[in-house]
Amino acid sequence: MEEISDWILQTIRKENELQGKKYGWLEENYLNLSLLFSNALSFILRGGTFIIVTDNQRLWFKHYMLANINHPKNNRPFLPFVSMEGFENILPIQNSKSSQNVQLFKDMLDMTFKEYAFFYVGKNNLSPIIDLALENENSFLWMIGESISNSLRIDEDDILDVKLLQLYKLFDLSLSAMIVEKFSLEF
């Protein structure tokens, strides 16, 4: 069985040939991607749930991901990816300055999910959600224009949206490959 890093590199190169798009930025980052994907996929296999959160500029991406990640066309079991939209109505955590509100929100998440982490895509806007995501060692962070340890830095440019879609496609392919054991998660 091949290692996840080899599978990711081969998949990036295949997508680059098939799509004729610029996947070079992914190939440059494939080792970091391999480690981050391995951690995220292992978290799912351990029974974890990802709560998908984005900054306001990437709301479209959250909706795209939620509409596609468990779509029947994927021909795979449903995977534990959820949105916070229902939770935001209970407690307005995004703009909350109260540490008590943040703790109440965290307590609610602890009661709701056996094990959870955040799948965050966006800039570090210093909101309580970012703080919660950074506190959780299992969070999967795609940071726009900023390097944070254990995250993927994506530079903001004219093709940022294309990069996000390319990265999502690679992650989606890795989810399907994980299910049929096409690679080892050992890194």
C-alpha cells in the first residue's frame, strides 16, 4: 500500500494533466498537504466530526462543500461534516466578546459531539470561532494569507477561488481513496 504523500503527489499530477489547470501550487505544498490530510482523515476514522466554518468572504465555499461532500453521486458512506448554522442561532458566537458565552458554546459542542474539530477556511479575523479552532489540535485549517502552525497557508490572489476548489477536489478524492484503502495514513 502506498503512502498518502505518494498518492497525493500522483493525484495532483494526474489532475494537472487532465484539467490543464495550474496545480503547481499544490505540488509545491504536497508534503504539508500530506501531513494535514493524514491528520484530518485519521480524525474522521477515529469517529470525529468536522464543523465547517468560514470567514464571511468564503461563505460560498462552505455552502459548496456542504452541498457536495455527502452528495449521493460520490457513491460512498456519508461522512461527518456539519455546519454551525443552527448553532449560531442559539448563541451568537461569531461576534461574542463574552468569555462566558464562548464557554457556554464550547460546553454545548462538548455535549453534542463525541469528538469534534473545526474545518476552517478563511482569514484569521480574530473571532472567538478562530480561537476555538486554534485551541483544538484536530482542527483542519486552510488559512488565507497567514501562516499558522498545523495549517495550510493559501496566498490570496486573483485565482484564490480556483485554488479553494482545486484543494477541495483533492480532499474529496482523498476521502474516497481513504474509504477503499488506496493509501496508508502513516506519514
